[in-house]
Amino acid sequence: MSSLNISTLDHIQILAVQKAYSDSFSKILWISAIISGISILFSLGSFTRNPVTLAEKTQLQIVAEKERLRLRAENVRNDSLHDGESEVMSGEQVMESTKRNEV
């Protein structure tokens, strides 16, 4: 592919090349403006006045995970009681049972 040597073109060809480049640039600008507008709308949609701090979010996740594990242990204990076992399972036993049930 050869580069365009504009000095070898006549006036009409130069204008055609300029128009092609101008049209292409205009389309790229429109696409960029649309993407920027969509980005601004998304950022406005995700804005919160009092955002949760990272420490608070971590604490909420810890509480939710503890509750999930508690419920899982309760379900496993209930299942094992139905199977004739009467012992309360430790956290490690619950995790082992969970792994066996997921596989």
C-alpha cells in the first residue's frame, strides 16, 4: 500500500480526499460523543450521596458470610439428624460436607 502523495493530485481529487477525511473524522467524533454521553449517564446513575466505605462493606460481607455458613450448618445438621446422626457438626465438618454435596 502506497502513501498518498497529495502533490500529484489535481484540485478536484484533493477536494475529494479532504472531504473523505473530513467525513471520517466527523463520524468518529459523533461516535466518541455518543460513547461519552452514555458514560456520563452511567456515572450519574451509579452516584450515591453517602457511599459505603470499604471497611463497612467488608464488615457487611463478613456478617453475610457468617449468616450463610450458620444456615448451611443448620441445614447440614438437620439433614444428618434425619439420617440418624445426632452429633452437632463443627465448622470444618460442615465445610467437608458442603464440598461432598457440591461434587
